[in-house]
Amino acid sequence: MNLISSKTLQLKSKIYSLLTHTGFRKYFANTSWLMAEKVFRTGVTLFVGVWVARYLGPEQFGLLSYAQSFVALFTAFATLGLDGIVVRELVKDESRREELLGTAFWLKVIGSVAVLLILAVAVNFTSNDKYTNMLVFIIASATIFQSFNVIDMYFQAKVLGKYIAFANSLALFLGSSVKVALILNHAPLEAFALAVVFDGFILAIGYVYFYGLSLRAKRSNLHSDIQNAKFSIIPLKFKRQTAVSLLKDSWPLILSGIVIMIYMRIDQVMIKEMLGAEAVGQYAAAVRISEAVFFLFPVMINSMAPAFYNSLKIDNKTISEKRIKIFYSTIFYLCLIWSIFIFIISDKLILLLYGHKFSESISIFKVHVFSNILAFIGGVTNLWYLANGYSNLTFYRTLQGAILNIILNCILINKLGTIGAAIATVLSYFHVAVITMFLSKKTRKNGNLFILSLIYPFKVITFKES
């Protein structure tokens, strides 16, 4: 009994020590703000998005979704893959804040202009009419405001998640209010395209405001002799050498961003070209709900990431591999159970949310919902790739998925319509998440662990050291 009491006291002491640790409290608070914002965003976006879809109907909603997907194919040129790199550099040396943020800001502005120029050429290779192209360019103009996302990078580097949450929640609230007002006032489709631009504008204003607020808070904590130092609200410094250095690091990420966007959005673009706008509306409605009902799983994987990385550091191979199998098994079976449940209620769920105008979305949804299992298995696999220094293989596997997705869409959309696009998504996700693990000797071991995890007894396991 004394031994048990002693261990209990030690455990309580460790827990108290952890909870009162400054670093833990800082990162826990940061994560809590971001998670709360994620839950709020998912709920509001789902509610307003469904309302917009019901108001517009399949054809107009399809045109709006197509325009957004078409623009998304080129947004990698606007972001330039800078986000993670700038965060990394800010963490290394905050004294370069204005130089890094200002350079990244102007690079993103240039990238946004490049997107508009590329789109001006790209639309000539589509069957779009003038009205559809107008929607495309209205939505594309919102990429200019993405330049202000450099402030988000600063918040990430300084672990100021509350400001990210505040800015995003403000933009979401005002943007959603505008969309509701448009519905109630029977606004035309182009007004909803302009609402996308308004979302970007409000988010930019929010970032600028909270950036200034954070700097004022920081200044108030500084020594009195530098409290009067000037802080620019919008960092506009541009340094050519810094720009070259950032782009040198980011170009692989630009390519990766392009591939990912093709992988994620090409299906809706191809459906529009092959079947028309109404088919895109039916498909987009199904996909949005399919992704929305799984919103907690990315949060789960991100929260599991540190424990996953620690598992790979364990010297005992048996324990390490056991934990990896548990990670895979947990994600796979939780996703499978949830997918089956959603599949069972899919008819009622789609009709309840969208109404009978979107009844064709039901069969698409029933297929697409199972792609989420593979997407999240792929997410766990990405952790393994990154931990072992195989990030370059992540790009190649995504590239394979994008190419396969295009080929399958060409074949299956012609034969099966929109359900064919959903099947193409599932098959391409399966290739990326599972098949690619066995195509390289470097990753085959991880593939074997995944296969073994499928037969691993599923139960609630408390990780213990042997």
C-alpha cells in the first residue's frame, strides 16, 4: 500500500508540475484557441454553406463551386509555399520580423498578380462562357488579400493562437452574416462570388488589427527606454537577398502545392467540362458534407503527432512497432466505424440538409465518405515519412495520386457520371495512402506495419513502457 501511495504521489506531482509548467500552459492555451476556432468554423461554415447551396440550387451552386475549384488549382502561385519557411525563420531570429514579413508580403502580392495572369490564359482552354469566367476572376481577386496571411505566420511563430482564432472568427462571423443577408434579399449568384472576396478582405483587416494589438501588448512589456520604439502595423520592408533565399527554399513546396490542389480540386473542374454545372453542384454538395463530418480527425492526428514521433525514437524495436500499429489501428477503425454510421444515415442526412433538389448527391456521398479513411491513413503515413526524412517521397506519392486521379476521372466520369468521380477519388486515395508504401524499399517496412495493424486487436490501450 505504501508503494502504491508513493507512486500515486509521484504521479500527482508530475501532473502538477506539467500543468504549472510555463511552456506547457503556453502551448496548451495556443492549441485550445485553435481547436475552439476550428469547431466554431466547421459548425458555422456547414450551416451557412448548406443554406447557400439550398438557395442557389444545384446548377448555380455548381457554377460557384467550379469557379472556386478552378481558381484553387493556381493558388499555389499566390502562396508560394512560404508559410512554413517564414515561420521557421521567425522562430530562429525574431529581430528579422519586418524584413521577413515584408519580403514575404510583397512576394505574395506578386504571386497573386501572377495567378490572375495565368488564369487569363487558362480560361481560354475551357468551355466557359463569359459569365462563368467573370465568376472565376471575381473569386481570383480574393488572392490579393491572402498576402496579409504573412501576419498569421508571425502569430504561429510567436505561439499566439488566440489572435489567429480571433481574426478567423471575426471574418467568419461577418462573412457568414453577409451570405445570410444575400440569401434573405434574394441576391444573384455573382453577389456570392463577391462575398468570397469580402471574406478575404475582412480576414486581412482582422490580421492587421490583431497584429497591431499584439505589438502594442509586446511593447507594454518591454523596458521603458524602448517603449517608444516604432512598430509598423503592416511590415513593408522588401529585401531582394531575403526574397531569393525564401524562394530557393520554397520552390519545392510551390510544386507540391500545385500537385495537391490538382489532386484535391481537379474532379470538380473535370465534371464541369464533361457533365455541366448542375453535376458539379450535386458533387460539391456531397463532398462538402463528407469532409465536414470528419473534421475532428485531422485535429486528432495533429495532437497524436508528438507521441507518434516519440514512438519512433524508442530503442526497443518491439515497443516502437507496437505503438505505430496502435496509431494506425486506432485511426483506421475509428474512421471505419464513423464512415459506416454516416453511410447508414446518408439518405436522411443529405435530404435533411439540402432537400430533394440534391437527391443525386446521396449516391455520391455514399461512395466519397469512405475516401476519408484513406485520407487520414495517409495523414499518419505522412508523419512516418517526415520522421524518417522522406519528405521528398511525400511529393512523389501525391504526384502519382494527382496523375492517377485525372486518368481515372477521364475514364469513370464518362462511364458512371459523378459517382465515377467519387470512385476515382477513393481509388487515387488508396494508391497514395497504401500502394505507394510498397513501391519503395525505404517505406515498405511502414506498409507492413500498416497491414499488421489491420489485424491488430482493436481495444482501448493505455501506452505503457515495458
